[in-house]
Amino acid sequence: MKYLIYFIIIAVAIFFVKKFLNQFKIPKIGAMALISGGVKTGKSTLSVATVMSEYKRRCRSVKIHNFFARIFNKPLIELPLIYSNIPLAVPYVPLTDDLLLRKKRFVYGSVVYVCEASLVADSQLIKDMDINQSLLMFNKLIGHELKGGCLIYDTQTISDCHYSIKRCLSNYLYIHHLVKWIPFFLIAYVQECRYSDDGTSLNVTTQDLENTLRRVILKKSTWKKFDCYCYSCLTDNLEVEKAIIKNDKNTKDLKAHNILSFRNKGGNKNVNDNK
């Protein structure tokens, strides 16, 4: 009887441990992956963490290969590099037009990171056939040209990306949000998706989306590897607008007399202009 109780306790413990572990995920990255998510949901954090993880894994593999290659007098493999279109606080090679247009090649086995993919090539570029062909060749053949490396894109929404990116994806992760309060670690809530030709994700669920998410554990040290506000340099030196309108609770007129719109050359349009 005592052993039966022990067996039941162990079985129940295994069940709950397995159920807990099933909530976590280790992203599997093929030759080309995309991570999407809303503004400041943590997609760049997840992307950079994935880049670093994939890079270290590939470096270990090459070092092991080269160790035995030296022993048996075999050709050595070049160590992979990180290529990125944003600055990173680790040794990296800036991504250039020559690399995208295949005028220069990547070191074999390297990890390539493109932050905000739609800024590099958006869906509107299909009107330029030369760019279409170049990007299609770049994305279609990147798995061959990297020879064991990978290309990781991130963007806010996959629909904004150039069609050559959408058509060539091997992995597509959507990040819903990032839990930041745990010491030393971050928890990313993600969903693995598939992209269809009609411009939608194939994952369809009748549940609350948060019930379908898996957890990915990231190191908080990832934040030291990049500046999550790196594009603020576009506005950091501009004049600060802080003209406050001091209305109080006794103000009777709270109508919006101006409409802010890019359709008007002057910016604001007075609604009384239509009268």
C-alpha cells in the first residue's frame, strides 16, 4: 500500500511538471524566420536574444569541427559572424546594400538580423520589378548562400513586408507581450504562426488568444546588447513641443475645432472652413 501511494504521488508530480513545461517553448529557427508584434511588445528583444542564441550555437559547432579538423589535418571552417542593420553591443558587421543585392557575400554559417523589415522592403515595393527580383533572389537563396546560417527579420505586422519575405519564411513567431518583473529573466508570450498567400495567418482559434500562447525564457542581459529606442535618433535633436492648453473643469467649450490631417498641406484644418 505504501509503494502504491508513492507511485501515485510520483505520477501526479510528473503530470504537473510536464503540464508546466508544456507552457514553455524553445523557438526553432530554420534558414529564415520572422518575429512580429505590436509596438513595444518586445519583438526586438526576442529577435536579438534569438540572434545571440543562434550565433553562439553555430560558433560552438564550428569550433568543435575545427578542433577535430586540426587533429586530422582537414580544412578549417571560417567562424560565423553577426550581420545587423542596427548597432549591437557585440562584434557585428553592418548590413549593407551590397549584401542585400548580393554584390558581396556573407561569411558562411553567419546569423543575419534585420530590424523593422518593412522599413527595408515594404509591400509597396512590388511596383519596382528590379527590386522585386533582387529581394526575391536574396530571400529565396539565403539558405544556400549562408551555408548553415540563418536570417532573422522582425516587423510590426507581416502584411507590411515585401512579398519575397512572406513567401520564403521557414518560421514565423508572433509575440503578444513581455513579462519584465522577474529578476534576471524575461518571459516572452509567443505564438507560432504560418502565413498564407491570401495575406492572413493560418492560425485560427475560437479561444482567447492569450490561452494559445507559449512562454519563452530570455535573459535580461539581452537589453544590454541593443538600444530598444535606437530609431529615436531621428527625433532626439528636434525642438520639443510642450505648449500646454490650461483648460479647467469650468471650460464650456471642449469641441475639437481643428482636425489634424496629412490631407491638408498646412497640417490642421479648422472645421469652420467647411461652412
